[in-house]
Amino acid sequence: MSDEQEIMCKLENILEIRNKTVQMQKIKSRLKVEFEALESEEKHLKEYKQEMDLLLQEKMAHVEELRLIHADINVMESTIKQMTLGLHRLPNLNEEEEKLSLDYFEKQKAEWQKEPHEPAIPESLAAAAAAAQQLQVSRKQDARQTATFRQQPPPMKACLSCHQQIHRNAPICPLCKAKSRSRNPKKPKRKPDDVRSRSRVLPPARHYRHLAVDGGTTGKGAAHMEELRLASA
């Protein structure tokens, strides 16, 4: 009997533990749902706060617009009041026009003519002013000439390899690194010794002409011309 009672006690304990476990699972699921609801509420509250801030900004913008509208209305009212200040005197203007006559304008003209004229400028001051103005004009012209002189581009030429514009005196093209050669190179000067030696060896052209004429009749001139040609070569 004792063993059976012990087994029954253990079974009862197991049953109680199972019931408590089921209750804990229910509480856990309920808490999970509550936490999800809390998170969603916090998210909605954050969105509501953002919307509230936007509404407040819009409200302040509308308040500023209303203030500007009221200011414009006040300005318009003040201008209308200023424009209507002298309107009640308009019917009396015809009477004032009748009072005015030509004598009034003639008197005013006479008073204007009686005003003293301004004193004339001395000749020395006028000459000094003219000289200063002329000096200023000459300085401006010099400044323009120097500016145009500075703006003149340097002399350029086209590269024979890449056909780009380079400086006329550049020995090497900075783009393709090719040597710059002139299209019209200078001919090398002959040494004075070569010129003198050739002038000593070669006889004048009249001598060749004479030999050619003689060679046509005798046949000796051609041989002599051949010897002279070989000697010069």
C-alpha cells in the first residue's frame, strides 16, 4: 500500500505540474500578445507625434500668412485714406482756377528773370579742368593700348606630326614629342675656301662658249671641255 500511495502522490504532483505548465504557457502567450500591442501602440504614438509636429508647422505658416494679409490690408487702408484726404476740396477748384489769370504767370516770370545768375568760371580754372580731362583721356587710351598689347597671342605654327598649334620656336612638340622642323629650312652656307677653289678651277662661261663654237668646226674644243669637266669634278 505504501508503494501505491507513493506512486499516486507522484502522479498527482505530475498532474499539478502539468496544469501549472499549461497556465504558464497561457500567460506567456497573453504576455506576448500584450507586448505586440504595446509595440504597435508605441509605433502609432510616434506617427501621431510626427503628424502633430507637421500640423503645428502648417498652423504657424498659416498664422504668418494671416499676419501678412492683415499688414497688407492695413497698408491698403492707409493709402486709401491718404488718397481721400483732399477729395472734399475738389468742387472748389473751379473757383480757384477763375482767380488765376495771365497776370499771375507774368509776375512769376518776371521774378524768375530777376534771380541772380551764377558767376562765370575763371579762364584759369577752365583751362586747368580741360587739361585734367585731356590727361585722363590720354591715360585711358594708354591703358587700352597696353591691354591690347598684352592680349596679343604668341606666334604659333602647326606640328607636322599631330597638326596641333605649338609655339613657333619650340624645338619639340609638347603633345606628340616629335621634333619640330621648319617647312622652309635655311640652306647651309658654303665655306669661303670651297668657293675660292671652285672659282680657281672653273674658267668663265665665255671660255666654254668659245670652246663649244670652236669644237663645232675643229673638234678639239670638245676634248678640251671634257678635260676641264673632269678636272672640276
